[in-house]
Amino acid sequence: MQDLAAGLLDFADYQQICRLKSRYFFCIDTKQWQKLRELFSDDATFEGFPFATEGPDAFVEEVSSWLGPIRSAHHGMMPELRMAGPRRVRGRWAMQDYLAWPQDSRVYRGVPIPGMYGMRGYGYYDEEYTLGPFGWRISFMRLTRLWIDALTDEYVEPPPYDVHAVDTGWFER
């Protein structure tokens, strides 16, 4: 039973929202842009990203353009979730990400950075979730970065992707 006055949500809703956020990170890192779009409400808004967005379609288009050629690993942890209304939950997630752009493209936010081939970031996602006919969806997302470590020195090409290929459909089977 949800306790709106205390801000507590039931365990099933908690699990569904945690799974929603897990799918967000998985879709970003495996470049599944259509599935990423399905995680947002149609009126979702975004703040704090290195590109301007106006709605979820623009967000997915921009993030796919920006992160498409980049190898990434995103981690979200320590969720704090509370009821914010009858069909609304607010959440905060600690995050870390690792971004490595292609060897011949040492650029961050459109600015060439000599000697830098990527970054490791730390911060938080503040989000709001809305319960609709298709379950919980992200309706607001703000990324706040507290710290960025520049990845510098000699670029090292990781092993070929086929060594550690991700089976993106395994979980659904």
C-alpha cells in the first residue's frame, strides 16, 4: 500500500521504477534508441545535458547523435524514491559513467581537447516518474555532474567487441 503522506511507495512500484532506470542505462550503452524512447512519457522534460532538448523525441535524437560513436558504461546506484502524488514518484540516483570517444575524435561537447580521449563522470540523476496506461515512465530527468575525470595519455584500443558482445534480447526471452 502506498503511503502518500509519508512519501512511501509499495515494493512493486519501487521495483518497477528501478527496472525502468536499469533499462535506461542499458539502452544508452547498447545504443537501442527506439527502446530508449519508450521509457519516457510524451511530455517528458530534461535538464543538465550537454545538448538542448525539447521533449523526449528530441532528447533521444540528440543523445543518439552525441553518444552514438562513443563507447559508454553508465551505472546508477543508491536510489532514493518517494511518492510525490497519486501517480507520481520522485527519485534521485547516484551515477557514474565512462565515455571513450573514437581514437580519431578527441572532442568533448564540440571542442577539440588534445590528449583527452574520454572522461569518467560522477553525479546524480534527479527524476520524476508518472504512472500511465503502459506503466511507469520517466517524465522529468535532470543530470547534475559533480566531478569529471579526464581520460588522457595514450589511447588504448580495447579488445574487439565480439569478445564481449551484449545479447540485447536475452533478458526478454
